Amino acid sequence: MSGTFVGMPAFPKAAHEAVRNTTLRANLKHATHTIRDKRARAVAELDDWALLREAGKQIKDHTLRHLDTYLVQLEEAVTAAGGIVHWAADADEANRIVTRLVKETGETEVVKVKSMATQEIGLNEALEEAGIAAYETDLAELIVQLGHDRPSHILVPAIHRNRGEIRDIFTKEMSQWGRPAPEGLTDTPAELAEAARLHLREKFLRAKVGISGANFMVAETGTLVVVESEGNGRMCLTLPETLISVVGIEKIIPTWRDLEVFLQTLPRSSTAERMNPYTSMWTGTTDTDGPQAFHLVLIDNGRADTLADEVGRQALRCIRCSACLNVCPVYERAGGHAYGSVYPGPIGAILSPQLRGTTSEIDASLPYASSLCGACYEVCPVAIDIPEVLVHLREKVADQGGPGHRMEKAAIKAAGWVLDHPGALAAGERVASRTRKLHPKKLPGPGAGQWTNSRDLPQMPAEPFRDWWKKNRT
């Protein structure tokens, strides 16, 4: 996985800074509560939601068990339809492939559909190093790009910004990237949307190369699918002469019939809509319409290693709906940037450490960025048991050691010895009771001390229970 966000502090430190930002917390609370309330109403309309959820889970699990077969079938179908398939083992290889493909066209700019995969591999930065300008066309992604910022939400990357901040970004930055913002721009949604439309229109009409991801890939026909709400995706997918789609290998589904399930569950879980406004599908190339050259770049980038983990592989079911973020009490308070990854929230806490490994400080801390309340599992449209994977990853992090975990192991070993020796346990209890007035109310140190920052230690009783029992029950 790309190191774009690696190097950030561990989640506890990043979150500690984020919760002090009252504007950020207000923006997040308003947005997440609004989205999740609408989603709950949309899901309640379907009597068979539980069955759809189970169907999505089984389709994804079946596909992952036979991923090799379906990937070969997809490649054959895409090739037969006039497309070219490229395989990328990691982010660097994917970036090299895409950069080469763009350079071969002779173009120095591209328009992009919102894509988590291209953010994951740091494609924009790689293209910039090669002298190629990549323009984001999704409204929220445009805000993030113009603001020299990072996305903080899967569905709404600029969720941490309010309308006043967006107006200021447009006014200051649009002229540096193309058509400037209109004079006297206000923060009303209609004016902000119109400013973005005018700014992007010239790019849509000029660009010769488009870059996209895909929500789904249908193995039996080689069809790629993008669902969106604004129409910018369709402009990028149909107007350029060359289309390059960068997609993770887990986005594949076997048949068209399987797509029927996800086109019901994804819109309701993400945007709380019965059906998304735009569903764009393309299969290779045609002589009379759309791009005349189509390239599909399939990326692994840690997915094969994740697939090998019997517990952790369920993270690959994810359809990027972001429902888990909107119900997560930790995400609501800390925001997306604290996760140090393009994948924030509960799904990011289990996906990023598997794609990138847990050797960095930020990735080792992510499995602990949860209260294990289970709300994420309840809303997941493909039934990913995120709490189960979090605990599983915590075990892995603990097994690899570290100062805190070594101390914990030593404490458990010492406790085991004491519990195996009743005399030593009784003597320790008596000493603890007789010195109780000297006991601190809070524990020292950065580890145990965090536990008592918001609670007092329980007071030691005046005498051990076993002594009380001998006096009163013998």
C-alpha cells in the first residue's frame, strides 16, 4: 500500500489533537448524524434487507474463494471486448503503468473519477512527479485537492469542511487550477455547485485521458461499473479518447445477476437513496462511441496477503459504502485524518493494517482505534464482523512485541505465578489492605495512566475477603 499517509503519529496522538478542533467535531457530528438517520429510513423500506445483506456476503465470500478463476475470466472478457489488462503487484508498479500509458498518449493532463484505489497508491503524486496534472472532478474531491488537503471520509471526502471554508478555498485556489471562482461567490450550496460546474466543464471538454476506479467488475462480460451522484463520472468515462481504470482485484463479482444485489444495498447504505442517480457501465471499446482505448490496471497491493488470513479476509468484502463511519463514535470525534490512511473509520482500522502491515506506528495503533461497540457490524451491508477482525489484529500486534506489550506479558506472567501460590496471594492481599491509605487514585505512566485519566481506581477494602470469611463464616 502507498506510504502517502505513513509517517503520521499513532492514532491516539493524532486523535488527541483532532478532538480539540471544535469546528471539526461540529462538522462531523452534523454530517454523520444526518447521513445515518437517512440511511436508517431508506433501509427500513426493504422487508428483505437482511436477506440482501446475507446474499451480498455470500457472493463476496464465494468470489474471494475462487478469485483466481474469476480474475482470469475477467481478463479474457475485457480483452475480447477490445480492452487491455495490466497487472500490478503493488502501488509503485501500478503508478509506473499508469504514468507510462498517459505519456504514450502525449498528453500532460488527465481528468479523474473519484477513486479510492488511486488515492491508496498515491497516483496523483506519481503523475505530478512525471509532469502530468491530474484533476479531480468529484465535488468533494475537488474541494480536497484545491485545499491542498487529504480526504477524511470514504463517501464525502470533504466532510470536515463547512460551506464557509469551501467558499474561501474556491475563491483563493480555483484560479491557480483553471477557471477562477465567480466574483462575489457566497457559501450557498447552489452557488458553490455552479462554481465547481463552470470550473470543471472546461476540463471535461479539453481532456483526452480519463482515469477511473470501479465499484464493481463483472467477470462474465468484462464490464466495469461506477455508481455516483453528480454526473462528473459519466463525463470522465465517455468524453476522453483514452480511459484508464485502476481497480483492486477484490472488486470483482461473477455475474450480472450478482450486480442486482449490490445496486440495491450500496445506494441505501451510502447515500440513503433507493437508487443512485448515475450508474455508468462500460465493456471494452466500441468504434462509434466513448473512448477508443481502454486499459484496466488490476492492483494487488497487499490484497493477496489479506486474502490468506482466514479472519481478516472478510475486510475484502467491503463495497466502500461508508455506513460504518457514520455510526462510529470514535470516527465522529476524531475525524478521518487521524487514521493516517485513505481508508478511515472502522473499515480503515482493519483494512489499512492488513494492506500495509503493522510495522509502522500508525498501522500498529489502528486496531485499537475502536470501542468494539459493534455498531459498524450492524450497519455493514455485506456483514463484515469488524469487531472480530479488530480483536484478531490486536492479537497480531501484541505478538510482534513492543514496550507496552512486553510489560503486559511480564505482568500477566507475574500474576500467573501469584495465583498459583495461594500463600503469596493471601500475603499480598493483606499488605494491600493495610497500606490502602497510601494508594494513588490514578496510575502512573503513559499506558496505564490513560485508563485512569477519566476514572478513579477502585478503593481497596479494609480487609481481604478471605480474612472476612474466616471471621464471619467459619
